Amino acid sequence: MKKALITGITGQDGSYLAELLLSKDYEVHGLIRRASTFNTDRIDHLYRDIHDPAAKIFLYFGDLSVSGQLTDLLHDIRPEEIYHLGAQSHVRVSFDMPEYTADVTGLGTVRLLEAIRKTGIKTKFYQASSSEMFGAAPPPQSETTPFQPQSPYAAAKVYAYFIARNYRQAYNIFASNGILFNHESPRRGETFVTRKITRAATRIKLGLQKKLYLGNLDAKRDWGFAGDYVEAMWLMLQQEKPDDYVIATGETHSVREFAEKVFEKLDLDYKEYVDVDRKYFRPTEVDVLLGDASKAQKALGWTPKVGFEQLVDMMIEADGEIARKEKTLVDAGHTVDARIA
């Protein structure tokens, strides 16, 4: 039974990846941040008490800013595969917290790589790189496109990308970069624009909300399904040699198109409910991200299975169910928390 360590296991990608690895009979170890409330909702359905002989997922409190703890963890677990997904991953927030973003998103990667080097464990390392690294570079963007980061988050990811390549060359560590374009799902955080739209639209449909406030409606993104993209992560670590791959659908849609599509499917006109609030604009914008994943298709045999329309339907269905439960509570005289504007 292979052992895998996932940082960021409680996030969208971490939860889908944990499901995939468990289905392949892995023993899965996950790093989670300590909080005063449980933040494991996305993986609760996978977890079994550690005293259960059938338990195959194990969680550890930790922090990517503490190098010694990461070294100890790798020494004790000795995973054959490490999937480094943990980060401060919200682009707009990175402008408000640039130092923290650099520390966790950028230096967190070198701390893990140093832990691999110091422990001497034989493992394969996946670095979650981002299409945001391309920034202002003209589309389509591929593995050979020069990076032009337009945010503290993107700059931190560029550092992490190059330090992974450096450790690959300097210390012969199996380190692969997955340059993933935007990938969404019903498990996406509610502050990310796609989920913010589907969450608000389904609530508006049921009279639970009146308006949705968004930033740049003209920004275009290459949106895929997170469940497809974690399969690409796994495939990268099954190769004989490490390499870097763009993972994308090859389609681009604007935020306006996404909102229009969601509201249209709910028989609503988005223009009546969506307002622009400039506080959601980034100081430096990324206009168009459009990925060329031909290398991954050829080398890994990977292609996306879920298309744009299917992704939208999936997210509307899931958030519609949440909205219906909220409506039931409201009708019964309860209040619901809806801090999504």
C-alpha cells in the first residue's frame, strides 16, 4: 500500500485528491491547520476513527511556516508521494496579505523540499503551480510561455515553481509542477467567483438574497472541473521522470458569461441582480487565461471529462440544494448566515 501526504487536504483539490488516492488503495496522510472550529467538512465523509482497522486516512495539525515540524512529519510518515496543495490561494486577498502569502505560498514549498532533502526519503513531489503565474502573458499559455505575474499570490507561485525545478536539478529530487488553470466544483470556497455566483443565484431564485456584487466582469478564465484536475496530479507522479505540465480545457469564458449562464439556467436575467463593486477589482488585473494542455494530453494521456455546461449544472444543483435547506429554515422562522456578498 502506497503512502501519500497531502498538504491542503481540507481544500477543494485536497478532498478530491484524497478520494482518488483512497480509491487506488493508498494510505493517505493530510496536513491541516489548527483552528478553534472543525474545518474538515470536505473530507468528513472519508474519515474513520484511527482505531478502526479499516482507517486509511490520517490527519496531522501543522503549518507550512514551521520547517522543523515538516521535517519531522516526513521522517515519521515516509510517504512515497507528496502532493503540495496547501497555500494562501485567494488572489485578491494576496494584495491585502502579501507577506503572509509569500511566506506560506512561496517559502512553504522550499521548506517541504528541504525536508525531503534533509530526511533523504525517496519520494515524488507534486507542486501545485497556477495559471496566475502567466499573468499578463498573451494567450494561449503553455509550458514555454514566459511568466508575467500580476499579484503577490502569482509571484509567490512563480518562486515555488522555480525552486521545485531547482531542487530537481540540484538534488535529483523527483519534483513536478502542475500548472493548473482555474478549476471549480461544488466544493469551491464561497469567496471564489464561480461559487460566489452559483451560491448567490440559487439564493436569489428562492428570495433569500436580492443582489450579487462582483468585480471585473470582463476577466476571462479557462474553467475546468477540479475532480478531473486531481487525476492529472496523480498521473504526473506516476511517470518515470519529473516534468512540468499545463492542465487546462482550452476554452475561455468571461465572468460575465459565467454569471449570465447561471442566471439563465435559473430563468433569471443576471442584469437585474448583478452589480459591480470596485472593491473586488485587483490593483493589477489578469485579463485572459487560456491554457494549452497538449503536452499533458500527449505525455500523460489526460483530457478533461467535464465540460463548461456540465460544470455549471453541477454547481447550480449543489448550491440549489443548500438554498432549499436555507429556505426551509427561514420559513420556519430561523435566520441563516449568508456572508457571500
